[in-house]
Amino acid sequence: ILPMNYINVLKSLDLTGVSDEATFTAIRWPALPQ
């Protein structure tokens, strides 16, 4: 489960093509600080 602040920040970027949470995680999570 991603923190809401991560989700909100990433939605502010370019997530128009990423509507599936698994795809979102696969694409974006490795680029986030842990």
C-alpha cells in the first residue's frame, strides 16, 4: 500500500497512462526514495 502523499504527488506528474495500481507500482515505485 502506497502512502497517500506519494499517490498525490505522482498524480500531479504524468500518470494519465497509468490507471492500474500494479502498473503504477511497477513503473513508479523503483524511482521513489524508500
